[in-house]
Amino acid sequence: MDSLSQIALGAAVSVAVFRRKQPLWQSALLGAVVGTLPDLDVLISHGDPISDMTYHRTESHALFYLTLVSPLLAWLWLKMSGHLALFKASVLAIWLVLITHPLLDMLTIYGTQLGLPFTDHPFGTGSVFVIDPLYTVPLLIGTGLALAGRRLRWNSVGLLLSTAYLGFGLLAQQQVTTLALSQLPSQQTATNAKLLVTATPFNTLLWRLLVVEEGQYFEGYYSLLDKTQTIQWQAYPRDAALWQQWQQQPAVARLHWFSHGFFTLTKQSDQALVLTDLRMGMEPGYSFRFLLPLDSKQQVRGLPEQLDMPRDDRAFSWLYQRALGNTDLSLAQYLQQSAVGSR
């Protein structure tokens, strides 16, 4: 999740554990700071953008390592605050703040390797978008009211509402997944059933459906407010021969592993390959697209370069209308229609 959500969650969890055993502002400050610590791994450069992407949320998000470091951080906090009698409460608070960080991240689609050192599997359910005000705002209000002198129960209410929202996202995702499995776009997909269902930006009403086959992939959308349960799939080409040719190339192989196969590889003339993570974004724009330069012998040379994601303010209008079920157009269709209408 975004930094503000992690700060808000950390502060709320810390206040809930300490209650009035120390000043509320100290508990909130401790939780906010500790809640941001795992994401400091973004300051570490791994040499290229694909490595930076796939090594984010690794050791710093592993439950085992976070558990080991919790007593040390608690000791440091007690030395700074002077509340030496609160060791148990400090260990519990810091441990809960640390482990809820990767557990929350796991609910996004990015990929969190919280099982290290036992497994490097990048977990990600996609049941909530990386930024969702409906999750973050209750935490901010609840902790804010507690700090403003209201009753501590407001902090608990904020935690309860935000957690219930995550639960709603998981249930809604399961409902949409069941619906999508009953309407897969091809017989090949019905056999292999490689389906991804993820929340769209800022909400859990509208869900993006992605199906990947060897030679093509399909994108569809379903809103809980849609008037019908019919899913309209849009097909896009996927070069299977190109994947066969380049599957052993380290950058391609690593993104294939990290994305669980939800990626595409295209060729940009004879000068470069373009590697796209299909999980994060919507046609026609994706957050993680990488350029792999080719030399005259058609070998990858140099380091991958991350391409900028195209921005179009019309996407916000489409998102609002599609979430409410007021249109059945995909984003790509909506942008194309808007472009034709403006001529």
C-alpha cells in the first residue's frame, strides 16, 4: 500500500496496543515511524529497474526477519522514551506494526516476499488497490479523534472499519472470480484457467479481469453495480514465438517469475524488446514497462530502461462511470471513442 496508509495503520495499531500506558502522541508517532521502515528498501539500488522492482518487498517485508528485529527496536524505543517498564507492550506493538505492513501489502497485486528465507514466492491477492482512500480515511479519522482527546474507542472503530473494508474486498474478489470462471473467453482458457482478478484504482466496486494464453491475452471488467452479469472480453495479441526465443534472457525470465506469467513481450523494430507486466495497469497503459536494447546481432545489450506510463485525465472519468455501471466500455475503447468524438 502507499506510505500514508502504512503510516495510518502503524499509528492506529500502536495506539491500540499501548492504550494509555504512555502518551497517545508517542504511541502514534512510534507506530507511524515503524510502519514506514519496511519500505525504506526502495532506497537500495539493485542496478537496473527490473531488479529494483522485483527486489522491493523482500527481506524488509519478511515476517521471519521482522519478528527477529522487533525486540531490538523495542529496546531502542524504551531507551529513547524512558518507559522501561513497557518492554512487553513495546515488543508487541512494534511486532504488530511491522508484520501488518507486509500483510497489508500482500493484499495488493504487486508481490510481497513475506515468506523469506523459506520461500521467495511473491504473494499478492489484488483484492485492494495500492491507493484506496476508503481504507485509509477511517484509520486517519479514528486515530485523529483519539489524539484530539476523544475516547480511545474511536481508534478501535477506525481499525475495525478499515479491516472490514479489506474483508469486503476479498469477498467481492471471490464473487467476481466465480463469475469470470463461468464466462472464460476461450476453450483453451477454460482448460488452463489462468485468470487474474484485481481491484481497479481507488475502489473495490470495479474489478479488472485478465486472462493470459500462449498467443493472446484478454481483458475484461465487471462492476458490482453492473446491470447485467455479462463480461465483455477484449483480445490482444501475445507473441508466443518471441517468448520462446527470449525466455532464458535473465530480465525476461525474472519478470515472468515475478508476474506469475501475466506479462507480454513485444519487439520494437530490430532495436529493442519491450517487456510489460500486465498485472499493474489497464490497456493501453501499464505502470511497469521495460525497454531491453538490442545490438546488431540481436542480443540484449546494456541495462533495461523503465518506460513512462502514459497519462490521460480521461481515465478518471471512465473509472467513475464504469464503476457505477454507467458504461460497459473498457478504458481502451473509451479513450478511442473519445478521440474519435473530439475530431
